[in-house]
Amino acid sequence: MSSSTRKTIIAGNWKMHKTRAEARELAKAIVDAVRSEKDLPEIILCPPFTSLCDVVETVKGSVVVVGAQNMEHHDSGAYTGEISPIMLVDAGAKYVIIGHSERRQYFGESNSSVNLKLKAALHHNLVPIVCVGESLDEREAGLTDSVVRRQVAAALADLTSEQIAPLVIAYEPVWAIGTGKNCESKEANRVSALIRATVNELFHGKGEGKLVGESIPILYGGSLKPGNADEQLEQPEVDGGLIGGASLKAEDFLGIIRAGAKRVQLAAAK
């Protein structure tokens, strides 16, 4: 499968921002702006847990869908403060972000916990957006490729190509998140290609004939803004974006959606 047939995805990760009222307002502004548009990418809004149901209700009947920012891998139990995949499905979420760098950095998430969450998400028909990426120290030490390959392999351990078919992967260089630094588009494309090749090697090596990595959308997540979105999304291995700060203002997020729409239109013309 080529870049022209993979889904283009623009996902907004609102992180710990927006009250319920603010979330409804932002979601409505985005829905209203794209209502009459054609050739749109898949648009995903990932609000805090407290606003999930509000945003699901606000986007109902539109092309916009909703994802969660995290989840616990258990279905239920004595896990105070956690949210299960069953609860996310019940709230109306379609996607879930797994292994975001901030979860790894601040809350001790490991490659093994990412794998458990990924399996649970797939089991409950949530589409996982699995995040991988290197820190500044790792990049400066020349470890980008080994770190990313290790994270991908650990996330997908003990799964089959059929199970991971719905998967989305986001490459988020940690040093470019919230810092204003931007990974050069050619480098983002190179690492995205590395991720795709790693998935292919993992499953083709098991005797599974098809190159499943060719059909998996890979998003770029690292200070993506309207000003650099066109350049990033022109890269053949970059299938969209996982956007943080620029998803908190409708005008900025819509600018990135428009860049995604250009990619959709170019793919349709091929």
C-alpha cells in the first residue's frame, strides 16, 4: 500500500486543558468550520476524560470523531483514578492515545505497559495511536533509530499482523514537543520510514507474507503548526499529525486540517 491509499489523520491532543464548556465551544467551532468541506482527513479530538462525553455529543453527526488521551489496560477493578477501555467505549471514544512521551516521562509508563494497553485497546475495538520517539539526550547520542525500533518492537510484542491492522503510530521526537523546536521534515520522513520498515520486519520475519507496515498510518507529533504543516504532510511517509498546543485554538487546528486535506486531494489525484 502506498501513501496515496493510507488514511490521512489529524488528531488534536488537548492534554490537561479545557473545562467542559470550553471543550464544547472548541469542538463546535471545528465541526461548524468543516461541515461543508470535502476531501477531509480523519479528524480526531482527544479531550480530557471530564469532557469526553461533552465532545462526543457535540461532534455527533459530523465527520469529527473522539479519542481518549490514555487508559488503564484492565477492564475493571481496584485501580483508583484510572479509566478502563470499557468506560472509553461507553463514553463514545473511537481512538485512544497510548504511550505518549509525557506519560512515559512523568508517570513511569514503560514499553511493557504500552504493550498491555495496546492489546486491551484492540480487544475492545478502540483504535490505538501508539506514540514512539527519542529524547534530546538519545538523539544527541545517535540513538534515535535504536530507541524507536526498540519501542515499536516492544509495543507490538505477541501480536499478529491481523490484530495490528487498525493501528496508528505517532512519531513524536520528545525534544520537539512543547519546545517550539521542529524536527526537519526530511528527518521526520526518514524516521517514519524506519518505523514502517520495523513493523514490516517484525511480522514478515514471522512468515506473515504481507508487509503490514505499508498500510499503517504514521503521524508526526512534535510542535506541528499551520506554518509547517504543509511541509511535513508533503512527506511520503508522514500520514498526518498528532497535534498538541496548536489543537487548542480552532483557527490553528483548522489550518493543519487544511494541510491534511491537501494531502487527501493529492492522493486522490494519483
